[in-house]
Amino acid sequence: MRKIKFMNFLLKLKQLKPSQSSLYLLFLILMILPCVALAMTEPLGLWVKMASVLLPLSIYMLLLNVFGKPGYIFVFLLFLQLINGYQLVLLYLFNESVVSPDMFLTIVTSDSGESGELMGLIWPVVLLACVVYFTAIMLGVISIFSKEKLSKSFSLKTYKLSGFSALLAVVFLFTNSSKGLSFSLHHDIYPVNAVYNLYFAGNKYVKTLNHQRNSRPFRYKSVRNELEIVPQTPQREVYVLVIGETSRAANWQLYGYDRETNPYLSQRDDICIYKDALTEANITHKIVPMILSFSGPENFEDIYGSKSIITAFKEAGFRTAFVSNQIPDKAFIDNFRNESDTIVQLYSSDGSKDHPQDIQAVEHIAQMIDNNNEPMLIVFHSYGSHFEYSQRFEDVDVKFRPYTAPSLKIKNRPILENAYDNSIRHTDRMLSGIINCLESRNIVSSMLYLSDHGEDLMDDERNMFLHCAPVPTYYQLHIPFIMWFSPQYKAFNPQTVETAYMNNDKTVSSKVVFHTLLDMAKISTPYLENNYSLVNNNYESFERYFIDEHDEPVSYLDLGMKERDLRKMKEQGIQIW
């Protein structure tokens, strides 16, 4: 039946009897469309903008002419058509930037459920792209089997136009070069840059797959610093690291938000809040491994041959556990998780559509603490405020209504923000539950929480939504970062706690987590840098870097952020230089 319907579809297309010249123009428009769109959105010089359209235009015009039937080239370049469709959808989401290596990697590392939720709102755009390019491919097949060929006069005209377009592109690039302006073929010209990014992503994925083998001999050589442990300190110590998801500081009551999104934590006077905290990446599969290791933007390559903070604690005699409400990513996060003695997977991959709520982790953490007497490190990778927001909280968390948006449109922004704020309230209740769990057990303990990155909620006229944008906004970068210490920890480590509070007005990034936790637990290792530990007197504000799409460190001032984002950072007291 399906085969019959497909054949009928082809027959209907064939009955249209489009001429080869008409198909030539159609295929040319579809192939050059992403180039035109990117020339309008990218921060390129005028000469490069014109060359970025004319150079690929001349090549496409030439190639479509080669066999007299433009369908041959259009179908042969099927893979390029898929990239073109993906590029246009991303432009719809982010309003700028060529498809990055991280966006290619997201296809193989993202939670399928999460992707499905997003598709539920942007499906019209995805469907339109699929229909247009699928129909064009079918027309390409018809072009191939048609007896007609491009006329010699049409081919001659297009060859001349192709040559003239190429000549103009060369002139524009020469002009750009003569003015001393930068230009790179694999960075500035589409689709060369997209294909290069795909190659970079593939190479990176292969290195990621080899991580376990390459990191097997790695050792932290970590030990407890006995000179710093007070003799009267109880044997029982528990340190909890909570990695939030997609939670931006702008919507936290603790960070000055005018809505009650932190009803539990705001009632406590023992929360150490770091207001000037920025993430080093705005995509989960990159930032979470950096949080869990000593690797950062400046030394990211080290991650391919090393292990996580979990192993550093294990070598020092701690029992370790990893609680996850994420679907396995088959990459670094999974490899680091597997270093743990105990793994609790809240989200089952048995086909269930819904994620459990993060609050369920509290019970598991309590059980692990009660079931053994060893010192522990517990890492909880939550699902936080990942889209779709209306699925990230329970009825008890609801304060803002309505919270179910029928579509992803600017008119529904208040509804989306209601749902997002309710998800922050759920995170607040979960964190309060972990603190209560630790506090009630009268043990030396602490909790460190930070989000992996923030989120755009169509906050201004750009209408940007979600995260992962190649040029991040203020909302994607500014994250909540808090610490809590139990009364017992404070009693035995008063100077450590005092130092943590003294440093709460300094610059912070996800880079400090590794060093802070080790220093907090009095663990020594050659990889510990005291000047990045928030509980150390040597800690000072430092210049922070963002890891770009090609894994290079970039100053926040050089990210290409818009003026409104830089202004917002200044208003929030964020230091960048």
C-alpha cells in the first residue's frame, strides 16, 4: 500500500512536466538559500558577505550544468541537501550562525525524549523543510529520467554567469585581503564551513569513543591530607555535588528575580550564594564533563586521557555514587558515571516517555547514606529545567498559571516563563530536600549546586529560545551557583567555611568545582590548584573563558555577544575583561 502511494506521488510530480531549466533554477535557489540567509545574519565584513554568496553560487551554477540534467548533481549531493535543511531549521531557532560541531554531536548525544518534546513545538518548520527538500529530491529523480536536457543556449548563459560570479567573488576577497581583514574559507564560506564542522565533530566523536581505553592508566595519586583533618572529626563525611540543567540565574529569587521561585532556599540563612558565576559552555555534552574533571577551555584536550573527580575521591578512600535523571549519552558523562561504586539511574530507557521528577533523587541519596558508614561523594545529575518545562515539576510546585503553551510563539512567552519558573521551584524544593537529608543525619557534610548552563526564553526582540546558540546570550551564560555546609562541617572546619563566604563576591565559573570539592574534603593531588578553590585563601578572581565550537578558549569579550547582553552582564555585576 505504501509503495503504491509513493508511486502515485511520483506520477503526479511527473505529470507536472517541469522543464530542465525550471528545475535548474529551483535547485539553484534551494542550494544557495542557506548562503544568502547566513550572509544576512553572520557578523562578516561586507566583502566577505558578498563573496560568501557569489562563490558557492558560481560553483552550484557550474555543477548543475555538467550533465545537462540538473537532477544528477542535486540528487548526488543529497547529503548536502540534508545539511541545508538542518541549517535552515537552526537559523529559525537561533537567528544566526552556521551549524556547529556541537550541533552535529547533539544528534547522537541528545536525549530522544527531549528532542521529541522540542519537535512538538517546532514541527511545522521541520515538516516544511522536509517537504520542500524531499519534493525537490523527487523532482531531481524526474530530471534524471527525463529525455529532455538543458538547451545549449541556456547552458552557455549560465556558464557565463557562473564565471562572472566567480570573478566577482575573487575580486571581493582580494579587496577584503587588501584591507587587512581576516578571512578563512573553512570558517566563513558555507557550505565549506558546515562540512568542516561535520568533520571536526566526527573526529571528536571518535576520540570520545576511545576515552575509556585511553584513560585507563590515568591516576590522580590523590590522598587525604592528614595534617588538615582535625583529629576529632567524625569518620563519616558526605559531599554532594548537584549538577542542574538549563537553570538560569535570571529566574532565581536568590539572584534578585522578582518572583517567588526559591520559597525554600530563600528562608535559609546558611546558603552561600555566588552571584558572579558563568558557565564555560552552553551545551550539556561539553560542560558537564568539564564540571566533573580538571579540564576546562584552556586544557580541554586533557579530558580525552583522564578520569573524573569521582576517581580522585575513590583513590582517597571515599565511596562514590552517581545518581542520574538523564538518558545515557554514550560519551564522557557515561564514562565518568561508570567510575562510581554505585549508579542509580532514575530515568529508565525502557521506552517510558516521561522523566521522573528530580525530587525522587532525595530518597535515593538518603538510602545510600544510611546503608553504609564510609565517607562518600555523591554526584546527582538532574534533569532540572530542560524543555519541555511543564513536565519538570509536580502539582505542589505550581504557583504560576497557566503553564501549558499550545505552540512556540512569542505570544505564548508568558506561559512558557510560568512553566519555567515552576520548574525552578521544583529544583528549589529538591535542593532543600537534600540539605534537610544531610542536616538531619548529624554528619560532616556539604552540598554544592550549579547549573550546567542557562536558557533563552524569547527575552527580547531576537526571540531566541533554548540554548546551544553558537553566540551565547547573557541568559545562557549566567548560572546559579550555591554551597551549603552542615553545622558539623562548620564546627570542624570553621576557617574553610569562612573562606567560602569571603570569596562569594569574586568571579566564579564551572572550572572551580573540581578544585573546590577536593580542597573541601582535604584531598591532595597534583591536579588540585588551590587558586581555583573557593574554600582556599589563595582564591582570586580570574579571567574566565568560554570553550568555542572548535574547543578553543575564547574570552567572553571576544565571543561576539550583542551589546544588550554585555549591558545586561554589567547590570548584574558580572565581571568580564
